[in-house]
Amino acid sequence: MRLSRRNIAIVLLLSLLVCCAPARAGGSGENLILVVNESSWASMAVANEYIRLRNIPGRNVIYLKDTGGFESIYLETFSDAILKPVLQEIEKRGLVMQADYLVYSSDLPYSVDLKRAASPEILTRMGGAQMAKILTPEASINGMTYFYMHVLGRDLGMLHLEANRYFRRISHGASEPLKLTDEQLVSLREATNLAQQRQFDKAETLLVDLTVAHPRSGDLQYLLACCRAAMGKLDLALIDLAQAVDAGWRNYQRAKDDPALKPLADNPAFALLLERMKAVRPGINVQPTTGFRGMVAWSPTGEPLPPNEGPRYLLSTMLAMTSGRGNSVKEAVECLRRSAAADGSKPQGTIYFMSNNDVRSTTRQWALEPALLALREMGVPVTIEDGVLPEGKNDVAGLLTGTERFNWVKSGSKILPGAICENFTSWGGVMKESGKQTPLSEFIRHGAAGASGTVFEPYAIQAKFPNAFIQMHYAAGASLAEAFYQSVSSPYQLLIVGDPLCQPWAQFPRLTATVNGVESTDDDPATVAGKVLFDVKVDPTGPAAARFEMFVDGQLVGAYSLDQPLELDTTKLRDGWHEVRIVAVSASPVQTRGRVSMPIILNNYFPAMEMKRAKPVETPWEEKAVLSLEAKGAAGIVLLHNSRVLLQVQGDKVDGAQIDPRVLGQGPVTIHPIAAMVTAAGTQDIIHLPPIDLQVLPPVLAPALNNQGKLEKGLKIILANGTAMACAEAKPNWLADAGVRAGEEFAVEAFVTASTDDVYQFQVLANMSVIVEIDGKMMDPLASNRWNYIPAGFKRGLHKVAIRGKSSGAPRLDVRFGGPGTRNLITVAKHAP
């Protein structure tokens, strides 16, 4: 039976969207999944900019409405509210085979509480009392995402100090990094745990068996020496330590300061062995920098395996922290722009390794000289300097330091685009307002592409922080995320913020392509049908290609060897506008990827339709975007934004449709229209129409208020009876303490200061309906019992916020303001007496 166009239901059109959502054209990003908090304007703005910069396909962007919390959530909540829904979407959209990165925008919970899953009793059983102390049960969101298979399997092995098998292993000497079987790795873990529990006799037995199997391992000989020294077997310990030195052990600092070797401190033979360690050039024995793929599993010794033969990971970072002690949206966007522009630039600067006597520095000093020698052999300028920060240097291409606090402005130095800047300190990733020590966001503010910090007290454990070889992996062409995860063996607590795809030192294959012998551009897209052939040419002056991959609308459709024709059967696709992306994967171990993309118009099943991409249109934040388009003969049209349905209409026209810019977010936005059609045979199908580009402008900046007279710290609370009182101390029950009772109305008034012209933000959580006015302008109604995010454009100076509400129960209200970051309104506000 033939179907009438009128009988084609929009719901049938929607059912096809998952498998046909178009992608934004060009560039990189096909292997990255981006997760966005669609309740947060800041998260949306940061994501929109990154999608443009990295050309992330729309099908790779996943929006969450409920993230389960704000700053910290329990592991179970993370799994149910974030991880599982995202992984299900990845599978639903056919992206499993190509997903290497799972990255978060901003305003998602950055810390994951493991206390319910990892009690002190469980941790003690895992590794003894000492190990239970250092395996603190608080993780980062990206750490738990990286170990997604462990989280889904409830496997606490992800907390072990050597849990990361992608970590590039290091040998302290001339031998190759130690390669253990699964059984031997279990024995080594058990020996380490027994030694922590001071059961040295049992640990000794296991270590002896391991050294017999690996007689040239300086690492194992050293561990056996430590065990026997602690047992009082000093002569045997000296023999073991000598064998360790003979095998290539060169870590003088660790041997000198190791508490386990303290019984040997006064022995002349020990002093001679220390001198031998100092006298010999440090070994540069680290596994080679290796490109990452999400479908590759990893052996206990860091070797790639087939997918089902070991744990797999997903590289993960947060693009920005825009709450708490974080950055402003403007700072975050500028960071991402600098990072994207730095790709392949080979920075003309110096990598600085700073050295001082703080334990935050000495813990990583063992690797400074080996990493320095490795970088110099690669031709990268690098230096080791005494102090905390490089002073008066305008060429900081990378930094490794260790200090509780620092003042970058005072240093007078300049960070070059693309740089990784790393500080070893306990609270660098604690982004709550109450956090101590300098946060990682300070590096982002001053130009770094990425930085990290632990989200909870990690103790001075090298395994939880990147070692100095992070800069070597980065200089070898690895992406920022690859460099981080190859240099930290226990990343579960490490919050990594920045552009995961940044590759300033990489060399990319450069390629051009035609389809059926003609060029295809946005201005002049090629119309094709049937089987088409792409002719790809790789620039011989750049890296050679090992293979090609083809993506259509962001989805992997084929992998090709160099001698295979790059052919695409377009009859398996739907008619209309599509983006084809061809990726050349280099032959290097890092597997850098060069890309070329082009639009094509498929014309297999329907009469030719005019297909022209319009120029971008600017849309003010305060006004609805008005869209009109026509698809002659269509039964219905749907507008998509990154796989989200914005609008659906019956018929072949969208005539003056209004789209709320707050649904799209600030910044560059691409809308993808698709139309439902009926073929000549009466069957139904869809056709892709040209994308529509918008630029959503930030809010207009409100002028500062005139002089308000003398103001006092804190905010003003006005009770239902008209009584007004000041509140200058942030407490959980501050409204109740002020006299606000259940069922009574109240008001809060405060003045805030904008330090510069910018878009600031208010974050509001209330257990009631509240109304917010900013500079006399009423905001939209806020949802109760979840966080609301409000952008406010301010000119430099003083601005007023007023909040009114009525609670049916005990009143709870949490309001934060900032840009950069956010702080409790009570602590930053002033009020009129």
C-alpha cells in the first residue's frame, strides 16, 4: 500500500535519528566522546567552543540533565547517573569501535567518593594497614572514567599503585623495563603487601623466586635488599644491593633516603654502593611512547593485547573547572583556543624541571636527570633549576615542580601555548572553595594547556602523580591525555584539566582528497550517487601513512590499507548532505592522525534538492533564534543539535521557528535539519539538509550601579515580619539560624563586585521555589532540589542580587557567585546597613 506523505508520523522520523545524526564538518575529534551538563550554561559554552575547535561530530556529544550531584558524588551515583548512561549512548550510537577519549566539559562532579565501596576494612585486606592508609577512598571523575571496566565490575584493583597497565614502565638501570607474567605480578604485589605488614620472611621467599626468574632486574634485587635489611640480614642485603647496582640500579636518592635501608647507613660498603650509583650516568629506561586506542587491552607489562585479553581504558580529562577554585568561562575558552592552535607547532621554548628540598619536589627528583637526558637526545631544550618556579623566563614550554603554594605572576615567567605544567602537592585538585594550597587552575589561567592535581590527600606517593617522563612522552608527539596516562601508574585520584587532544610536538600526515576526481567544499559540494571513489594524496615531505580510516557523519565506516581503493557505497546511506572524513594514521608508534574532510550530497533515491550551506548567523542571548527553511515535498522536518531534537514540524516548511538560545548554549552552534520523504515506490525515508550555523552571543553586560554608600561584609536577610539582619558567615543552616521558619516568606539582598567586564555566574540550590533578581531584572523560575546555573553579564563595578522564597519545610539555600570559579555568596557579598 502506498503511503501518503500526510500519514508519515514524526515519531517514525525520530526513530531514525540515532543512526543518522549528521556531524559538523572538518578537523579532528572523531575518537572523542564529549559529555556536557545541559543544565549549566558554562558547561554548554565550554563544550560549544571545543566542538568547533576540534570539529567533534554531533553524534559524539552526549548531554546529561541529572549528573547526580555537583562537586562530589558517591561511586554508585557516578556509575548510575553518569558512566552507565554515557556508555549506553556510545553503544547506541555505534561509536564503541572508535571511542578513545571520554571527556567532560565543566560543571560536572569532579570528585567520586569511594567510602561505601572501599571501607578501611576492605582496604586493609587488600594491602595491609599501611596500604589502607595511603589508598585514600576519594577519586577523580576522570580517574574513574579511565578505569570504567573496573567500576562496572566493582573491581577495587583500580586503587593499586600499579593498576594502570598503559603506564610506560621504568627500569632504574641499563636493563629493559621488567616484564612479569600475570602470576609473577600477583607474587610481586603480595610481596609488597607482606613487607608493608612487616612479614618480611614471607616477602623474602616470594622475592627470591622472582629474582631467580629475573636475575638481571635491578628493581627486584633492590626490593630484596630492602626486605633483608629490614630483617637484619645486612650482609645478604649488601650483596643484593650490589647485584642491583650491577644490573643497572641508579636511583641514588631513593637508596640514600629509603627507610628500609637505614640499618645499612653506617656501613662503609653501603656508602661505596651509593657512590657507584651517583657516579654512573642515570639510565633512561622507559618503555617507548605508545599511541592509545580504546579497543586495545593491556598486559601487566604494558604490552598491547586483543580487546578481550586484558583491561581496556578510556582516556579522560575535564575540559575546564568553572566552579569553586576554578577558572572563568572566558579563561577556559581561551585555554582551549591556545591549545588547539598549538598543535604541531613544536614550541620554541624550554622545559623546566624545578628542584627544591620540599618533599613535594624530592619525591619526583629521581626521574629529573634521566628525563632531561632523554629530552635532550630528542633535541628538546630542557633544564633543571633550583627553586619553585622559573624566574623571569618567557619560554616555558613545560614545567614540573613541587610546592605547597606558588605565585605565577610574581615569577615574571610566560607559559607558551600547548605546555603541560605540573605541580606535586596534596590539594592541587581539590577545587572546593575551602581547598588549601594553590589549585591547578592557576596554571590554566596563565596559559597552560593542561594541569593536574589530586582530589584528596594522596600522601607523597610518586605513583599517584605524573613522573618527569610526562614531558618526554609529550615531546614524542603524544596527546596531552596520552602523556598524562603514560606517566602515572595509579591515576585514580588525579584530576586532569585541559585539552586532551593537544599535540604541540606531533607531526601529522598532511593529505588532500577528491571524490570521483573533483574537489568538494562547503561552497561547492559534490553531488554523487552509487559507489564513489576517494583519491587521497599524502604529502611526502611529512610523516608517511600506515593506513586510512573513513568516517561518514562522524561514524567509522571503514579501515583501508595503503593498497586498497577508498571506495564508499553511497546506496547504503540516506540522501542529502553528509560529511566524509578521511584519516591517515601515521606509521610511528604514537600513531599521529592527519585528516581531510569534505561535504558530499547524495542523490540516489530522491529528485535533486537545492543544497547550499548558509553563512553563520549571530543570535543574541536575550532573543530567540528565528529559523526558516523549506524541503519541497517533505512530510515533516526535524531540527537537531548534536543529536538532540530541538524542533519537529509537519509539512515541508519551517517558517519562523523560534529556538531558545539557552537550549543551545553560548558560542558556535550547528543545527542539522533532516526531512521525512516518500519515495516514488511509496516507501518512507529521510534526507539530510545542509547544516545551519549560529553564533550565540553572550549576555549583554549590565552597567555597574552608582555609589551605594557605605557597605558592610555579608548579605542581608529580611524576614516575613520585616526584620532585617546581616549574615557574614557561611553555615549550613544560615537561614534557619537567622529566624526563617517553615512556611514563611523571606528575602535576601546582597551586592557583588565584578572585577572586570565579563560574564559571571550564580549557582543556586534550594529546597523550595525561589525567585532571583539581578540588577532589578527577574530571572526565569528556578528548579528546586537541584543546582541552577545563571549567567550574568556585568560591567566592572558593583551589582545587586535579590532572592525571594517561601519554604514549606526547614529552609535550605546555597548560593554561589563568581567568575573565575565560584564562592559562597555570603563570603563575597556586601550589603547596605
